[in-house]
Amino acid sequence: MSLLETPPPAAMPAKPGNGNARLVRILLPVIVLAAGVAAWDLVVRINNIPPYVLPGPGAVFSTLVADWPILPQSLLTTLWTTLEGFIAAAFGGIALALLFNQSKWLEHSLLPYAIILQVTPVIAIAPLLLIYLPQQTAVIVCAWIVAFFPVLSNTTLGLNSVDRNLAGLFQLYGASRAQTLRYLKLPAALPYILGGLRIAGGLSLIGAVVAEIAAGSAGAGSGLAYRIAESSYRLNIPRMFAALLLLSAAGIVIYMLLALASHLLLRRWHESALGKEN
Amino acid sequence: MLSGIDASPGAGVAVSLRGVSKTYDSGVVALGPIDLDVRKSEFVSLLGPSGCGKSTALRLIAGLSAPTSGAVRVSDSGAGRSIGFVFQEPTLMPWTSVRENVRLPLKLAHVPHSEADARVGEALAQVGLAEFADAYPRELSGGMKMRVSLARALVTDPDILLMDEPFAALDEITRVRLNNDLLALWRKLHKTVVFVTHSVFESVYLSQRVIVMTPRPGRLAAEFRIAAAEPRSEEFRTSVEYAAHCREVSIALARASGEKLAS
């Protein structure tokens, strides 16, 4: 007879409202973070781990405060490099994709080398670049090498995804190459370009960090990655953690800014930026 | 690209095809050879099963592809061939408003902004969408998108309107309404219309002349004049005369498609 019993209404899960769902989405990661930090702190305390092996979250935080005169300066240096690499990657990737789109010859002759540049690990190229180029330039070139390929390949994909009938329409009305590019190909490729830029943002930070680490003790750099390398030699582990924390935060902010830009540009028409109820 | 396309097909004729055929690179013969004349201000339907080369014929007339053999002639109104094209899908640019979509042909032709504004407004009014100028295509229904597409084809005031199964994807009610609106526009504007469809009922209702085509390769199989009294309306759609025309055309279409008709 118990099989026939229906569960009492109270047992039914209440359907969360839209606001609740949003709160949960923000709250859950925060709870996970708090739990993680608490566990970290507990492990360090219970096992009496010395700070030069694993500093507790409190030690990292106080280092962050104590090193405040040095770290933001380093952060700024790294961010500046990242920005320059990102801008070079954005312009380089889009310009190269446009060139490839206009001339198949150029695409066939250059694309293999773009791919080679992409698949060769940047950590292996960085020491070479540091020999031939001034350090600051080498670091930017590294950021560019890592970041330009997703922009190039996404833009190419976008330019080739133009609706065939719309292309026919432009042909019918005698549109020039420049008009077709400006009014048809670039707007059609915009969502793809923005997707590529979103990947490139994070990658240019990685490229900058890799090059700074490769430059390491040889360089006179003062970026965050250089601080990490330097702290590692001095066994200043809390400072390593503090610098790492700042790098992660920078990466998250870069991603969020690019996602916001993408949303603002596409919100009126592209599926990716539309709410579910539409 | 435009080889085989010459101007001025002769007085009173808007479109003339002589011995035109199209073979694709794959070796598939899509069309012809066919001969076809469309008089000025005439409403002609090309009717046939899918894959019979109707759309190919339309693309050849538009100059979007070149014939493998034969000559396509399209009347020239002084300022080059003036053709409006309506595709099977609305083919709108999703990233911009209805107004900018309709303005596109004028923008490409470098028409001054103020003049373009007036003509865009007029074209949108003609299809009954004046209030939706600032909407984005995704905010419109299928029928409204098709109207925008029609407004864009009309905005250059072309002599010839080419329509490639424009209402095929719409529901019956919207389709009937658009058919009536298209007929009203045609009576008012006196455009030459070449209308591709696979619907017997639509072709008979709209056209002065229905041309039935055979599949693979597309050739002209039969031709019917629909000499019904103008203006046509719902009364015509439900008349015995209309039913008789539809039956006649249906039999010809079945024969052209190589099928046996029951009864």
C-alpha cells in the first residue's frame, strides 16, 4: 500500500524563481572558495607547515598587503605587455584573415607558417626571441605569437560563413569589394571575431608571463611573472602566491571585460547574446 | 561573368532567353536548352518539381550566374539592368534594422541619404510595415520578414521582379494574404514579375501565364494562359474557373514530372 502513496506536498522541491537561480549561481562559487580557503588554512595549521613550504591564506594576504609598494607596479607592467600583445594580435589576426580572404594565393603561401607558429610551444621560442630582440619587444612578440592565431582562424571562419543568398544580393546590386567587406563580411564575421578575441585576451596574458619567466634572471624586467621567478629563487613562497593571485585576478578581469564588450556589441541580434525567453 | 547577356531584347519584351542551358561543373545539366519571352508588365510563373532548374533560370536572368550556352537578354531602362530579387528565405541582414535592410540596395548604389530615406519609407509603406522600420529582423514573424525582403526588392523601383519560391516556407493563411498583397502591388506598379513556385494553386491564382517545367534537365513542357478577370480576389480563388485551371495545370505538371495521374 505504501507504493500507492503520493509524496506530501512539502517534499516537492520548490521551483526557484529567476532571482533565486541567479543568487545561487553567484553564491555557490563563493561558498566553494570559502571552503577551499578554510581547508587550506586548516591543513597548514594542523600539520604545522612552515611558510617557506606552504604559506597559509593569512600569510599570503598579509604579504599582499606588505608588498603593496612592489606588486601593483609589477602587475601594471605585465598588464601593459598583455595589452600591447593583445592589440597586436587583434589587429594582426584580423588583418591577416582579411588578406587571406581577398587572395587565395596569399592564404596558400602563408597559412602553413601561421600554423607552425601556433603549434610550436612559445616557451621554446621565447629564449630565442630574447637573444635577437630587446627584452620588452621580445615579451610583446611572445604575447602576440600565442594570441594571434585564434583571432586569425575565427575571423577566417566568420568571413567564410556569409549567407550565400546575401552574397548573391550584394553581387546583384553591383557592390564593390570594399562595400561587400564593410556591409556584409565584417558584420557577419563579428560574432566569430569577438569569440576569437575572448580567447586571445587570456592567451596574451599567458604569452607575456611565459616570456617574462624565460627572461627570468637575465632580464631587467619587473613584471609579475618576473616577481614569481625571483621569489622562487629567494624561497619567498608567500610572495609567489600573492603574485599568482594577482595574475589570476587579472586574467579573470580581462575575460570579463571582453565578454562584456561582446555582449554589448551583439545583444540586439545575435543568438549568443539573447536572453532565453526570446 | 556577364558573357551571353546582352541588353535590349526587343520592344515590349522584358526578358528573353534563347537556347539557354546551364551545365554545372559536376557535369549535371540543370537547365535547358530553353526559349522564353516575358513581356513587359507580365506576371509569369515557372512551375515545376524541385530540382527542375526553375531557380537556375531565375539566377541566369538576374545575372547571378552565366549560361553555359545561349543568350539571356534583359531590357535596359537606361541606368543598367534594373532587377529586384526575392529569395526563398527572407535573406535579411540580422545585425541591422528593417530600415537599414531595405536601404541596402540604395546604399550600394550611393544614393544620397535624404533621397534614400524617402524611398525606404515609401517601400516599407507599400508592404504595410511602416511602423516596424526600427525593428530587427529577429523580432518579426516569417511573413513580415518576407515583406521586408519584398520592400528591399522594390526600393530601387526595378522594372523586373524575380521571385524564387518566396512564400514556400510560410503558413497557408500568411501565404494567401501575401499573394493578395503581391497582386495588388503588381496591379499598381506594373512590374514584370517572374515567379518561381512548386504550388499549382499559387501559380494559377497569381499569373497571367503559367509555364510548366520538366525535371532534370529543366525544359519547358507546357504553357497556360490564365485569362481571368482582373482584379482577382477570394471570389476567383473559390470559382469553378479557377478549379478548372488548376486541374489542367496539375495534369500537365504530373505529365511533365513523368507520373501517371490517377483517374
